[in-house]
Amino acid sequence: MTSPLSTPVLDWYARTARDLPWRRPGAGAWAVLVSEIMLQQTPVARVLPVYEAWLARWPTPADLAAAPAGEAVRLWGKLGYPRRALRLHACATQLRERFDGRVPKSVDELESLPGVGTYTARAVASFAFGQRHPVVDTNVRRVVARAVSGQGAAGLPSATRDHAAVEALLPPDAASSARFGVALMELGALVCVARAPRCPECPIADRCAWLAAGSPPYDGPVARPQGFAGTDRQVRGLLLDVLRASPDPVAAEALDAVWSEDAQRGRALDGLVADGLVDPLPDGRYALPG
């Protein structure tokens, strides 16, 4: 049975979808996989220039696997959460060694790759290969919470519950299902936004349970956003900036200059080393991983 949401959402998407490179015909599964990993907790506007540079330099998994892991970290730049760059490099290596340089089609095989979890595996299987899977990100959860459950926000995530809720909305055929998945995501990103949703522009406003209930405020549990300024994550980013900017290993003094608090700077540097993002050299200098 077709959900009453699918047709208006698909029609809206056909009129308004953003022209993004990973959505274009012929983009390929590798391009989709790269985009999905880069887009984790990162806005599209920040991802686009890095994504385009990445695909220009490493158009296939084998190209990336042949490069030093440190170059992936360098090109990742300021996208944040740089361990994603290492995981994408490890993923490319696995694709070269286990899958003849190709991105596999099945969710199980995709989930076996480094850095590919439940969401990413289903997103790639759906968006790259046109399969029927519930693809659930923050934007999708918010649309479903409002339109279906009548809640102003999605609350805390539950993979089982969230997948079942989206599964119930998917069109029966795989091609429409895959397109509906990205359309629902687009609706949450552009119209059904967290603050000040643009309800007059929404293609399903006339069947939204939250609007029908008078848009009640949400008073349930929420995940609190993490701060950034002054955190170890900020210090890690500053240290990596120094290493990315230098073609050669850098002296400890160059890293000392980025943060005055010795204990926090040392803790951040130790964390980068433990995560494989920085190599300490025998002469006391530091470098991106080889």
C-alpha cells in the first residue's frame, strides 16, 4: 500500500531538488559513499568543495588506497571529525582488496567496511543502487515525528523504531522508494527544519499531524548538542591545522604555539596519536600518518 505522503513529497522533490554532484546521473557508488561519509554531522555547503577536490584527486577507491593515509587527512581540511578521513581511506583499501575496487551492493557487505554503519550502508544501497531500504537521518526523523506522530521534535533515536516508521512510508517499488528516501531527507533539510519550519512551503502540510494538532511544543527527551569552543576537539583541530599546512614534519614547538594550556594540549595531541591521525617521529617531530 502506498503512503499518502509519498506522492506529494516526490512531486515536490521533482520541482525543488538541489543539484548536488552525488545525485547526478552517473555519479557512481563511490561518489555516493564519499558524500555520505563527508555529510555526517557536516552541512552540504562545507562538504561541497572538499568533496569535489576529493573526487578529482581520487576518483576510484583504488586511487585513494594507493595514497598515504596522511594525504586523506590533509585534504579533509576543516570538515571536522577527521577520523572519518582515516576510515574512508581504510574503506578504500578494503574495497581494493576484497571487492576488486568496487563498492558492494548489499547492506551486509557495506556494513562490513570500516566507517560504514547502519545509516551509511542503507543510504549507499538505496541512493547508489536503487534498493528499497529505510534511510533515517536527523532530518528524516524530524519529518516523520511531525507529519506522522504529531510531535514537534523526534526525541532520542531508536534504530528499530525509526526504521519501522520510515519503512511504513516507503513506496512499494524500489526505484520510487529510493527517490522518496532522498526526497524526505531534502524536505527535512530545507522545509521541515528544526527551528522555524517553513510550513506554508511544505507539500504535506495538509496532512501533517503536528500542524493538525496546533503545532504543540515538544517537551520530551532530547539529545543535547556538544559545545566546541575551549574543548579538546577544538585543540585537536588547531594541532591538525599546523600539520596539514606543512609538507614536512613539524617540531613540537610549532604545536605548542597553538594552545597555551599545556595539559589540555598534551591530552589533545595524545588523543590524535592514539587515533592514528598523527605520527610521532623518533627525532621529536610530528607528522600526518604515512
